[in-house]
Amino acid sequence: MKTQDCKLEEYTLENQYIKAEFINYGARIKRLFLKEKSIDVIYGCESNEDFLLDQNAYFGAVVGRYANRIANGHFTLHGTTYQLPDNNNGNCLHGGPGGFSFRYFEGKANGNTLCFQYFSAHGEEGFPGNLTFTVRYILQDASLFIEYQAHTDADTVCNFTNHSYFNLNGSGTAMDHRLMIDADFITPVNSALIPLADPMDVSDTPFDFRKETAIGQRINQPHPQLAAGGGYDHNYILNGVGYRKCASLFSEQSGVRMDVFTDRPGLQLYTANVTNNEKPFVKGGRRQTPREAVCLETQLFPDSPNRPDFPCCLLKANETLLSRTSYVFSWQ
């Protein structure tokens, strides 16, 4: 794992509803504490030092240059093939072992906004182009907005997300949480979690969350796609375009609801199927346990650099990418 020679720094945004804590290592969300409910809805490491040991969970991290998987760790752009790290079953996962999640960002807080910046040099983890990247966290009432901005001096591919794990009870299983995803199709995957040729209709399958359903209600059903992911680890093809509500997560136990809004075409549902039984420990000094949290990662589609039929992931030279996702909380 590669990091720069920088120091770990903490930042806090706070208002009457939420106290949000962050660290500059991976521009990570460390805590989202809902004051009226006395619940921290972020599942992850307790100590800052434990985040440095996180090599495969990506707790609360910004992911780039390319979130999710790129098949066989390479892609071709304008006739040139770029070789990336093959850090996940022969494929490139989340930008490689030296991706954004394991880099130190420059942070600056101003009022209700925290700005993290990072410069990714041409060739870093094999990607072309010098890329200047900014992520802004904005706390407004009971909402956390995430704004991504990227600029490159050469054509490149990119896909950014945040890899926070949510548990709206603060602890225990997340499989009793009720989930809605506004999507009629997923991109089904092979055993290495690379998308297959055609989308899969979610109708009459365990992947249909168009109506609010307990996450764990069908997770153990004998479906080939659940077997491939060891649970849910799939990209949903979101309905609609532009900035819109795409998902909702609700806990009857705590009465907390989280609505997700995005301008991205996809959302990765991940139910924390794979955990590390060694370090890092999670909050409370405990070993990680499968399915104690859920990730709702807004994104472009996996393997888009090799799939011209998918939404375009090309960022052209001297152009700027802007994208927005938000988590809006309410409670009973």
C-alpha cells in the first residue's frame, strides 16, 4: 500500500442535528452522529490508526480513480492499452492498492463545508493524465452532501464514490433494515464480479427492492447472482436521469431513515459479505462481523472502460467533471 509522507488529521462539521467527523486519509467519513437519536450511523474503525490498517474494507473512504472493478486490470483508450494493478481476482478494484482510499488529502474546513484535495499524477496506478481531484462534504440541516470535482490534462477514465458503511441502529445486524432502490435492472456478474453481457430484470428475483423490503429477507435464497456475490454486491441501473432520489434505507428499531440522492446512473449495493477477522477492529474494539452494515455506493458502472454500451466514463483533457450525492436523514 502506498501513502505519501503526510500526517493524519481530523476534521469536524457540526450543526444542531449532526456531528460529522472525518480524516484526511482517504478523505474518509469517520462518524455521523445523529444528536437527537444519540446514534452514530457509520460502521467502521474506532481509532484513526486502525484506518491505516484497512486494506480491503474501504471504511468511509473516497474511492478513485476508478471505483469498483475493471476487468483483467487493463483498458484501451485511443489505441493505447493501460495496465492497472490486478488486486482483486485478476481485476483492478477501486483504483488499485494505491488508490485514493489510501492517500492523504489536503483538507480545509470553512463553516459547514469541508474540502479535501488530491493531485493524482500521470501514471499513478497506471491511469493516464494528471488529475486534480476535489471532494467537498457539506453539512446542511440533517443532510450530508458530497460533491466530486475532477480536472485532467489528458483524456482519462474515472469513477468516484464514497464507501461508507451504514447501520441506522448504531450496532448489530443491518439485515433488518428496510431498503428501497429505484431500479428495474442490475448488471449481473460472473464469479469475479465482472458484469456479464446483458442487464438482468429484477422482477421476481431477490434483487427487487422497488418496494421497501428488509435486506435480509431474501439474501440467503438460492439465486446464482447471490452466490456470485456472497450476498448483495451488485450494481443497480438507476431509473431516471439528473439529480434524483435513488434509494432509501429505514430502521424500524431506531426510527431513522436515510434517503440517497445522486446524479449518477448506478448504485452498488454491498451488504458487507466479506470481513477481516484480524485488524482493523471496528467501533467498540470488536472483530468485524458480516452483514452488520450496508453500503450504497453511487457510481458509474463496473468495467465501463471496457464496455462502450455502458454510460461513458471518459473525462476529456481540460474538461471538468462535477457530480453530487447526498444522504438525507430523518427520524421518528
